[in-house]
Amino acid sequence: MPADLDALDHRLLDLLEEDADRTAGELSALLPLSPSAIQRRIARLKREGVVRRIVARVARPGAPTPFEALVEVSLASDRAGVVDRFRRWAAAAPEVAACWYVTGEVDLVLHVRCPDIGGFRAFAEATLGRDADIVRYRTLVVLDTLHGDSAPRPR
């Protein structure tokens, strides 16, 4: 993240995290900036990779709740090539909503979403269970989301 973010950039990012659907006019009522200045800042933040994407969090009434799990993965080696290969695999796997390279007793943590437990089992057996670089994995089933999924930005 660029080091030259000012207080207005941080406030704008907070407001976008709360509701990215606000117009530049609505944001200008909350910030001491004109709508065009806000649009320029948002464009710059996107260009610099601070705002990676804007997505909709959709609730689908009547739709089945997907099976979600956090999967702790221990690799045989933490050599850069092994971690990079796993990173590319995780980015391409549609079931993997997020992947974190972490410190501690495990090497990676995956957030996996599948239609149901059977879908997760098939995913785990076809991928995690057959990868020679994976020594062990442990699954933590998500029972409920108590708070959102947005990571705090460093300040």
C-alpha cells in the first residue's frame, strides 16, 4: 500500500468499505471534497492497487447456505517455489475464497466455499489429499459468520 495516503484517503476508504454504492455526490457531503475530487481519488486508489475491486455482498433469500470451512495447511517445505505454486493453485481454485500465508504451526490458511459437505469432501480428496507437498491439513467448519470479512487496513 502506498505510504502517501493522507487522512482524507483513509476516511474515503472507510466510507467505501461501509457502502461502496454511495455516489461521489453523497461522499462529498461527508468529506471536504468536491464530487470530481472524490472521483479522482477513487480512480487513483484503484490504479495504485489500494482499492482492488468493488463487489456486492449478496444475500439470496431461499438459496441454500454454502458449506464454508477454514483449512489449515502444513507444507513439506516452505521453499519459495512450493509456496508460489500453492499460491497460484489457490488463486485458480474456484472453491478457495481466500488464502493466507501465515506464521505459526501451519503454513497456510484457506477459506473454502462449496455447495455442501459432499462438495467439500470431493474438493479435499481431489486436491489437498493428493498434493505431495501437503503434509497435513485440518478443517475448521464455519458454523456462523459473526462479523464481516474485511481485513483492517494498516494506517
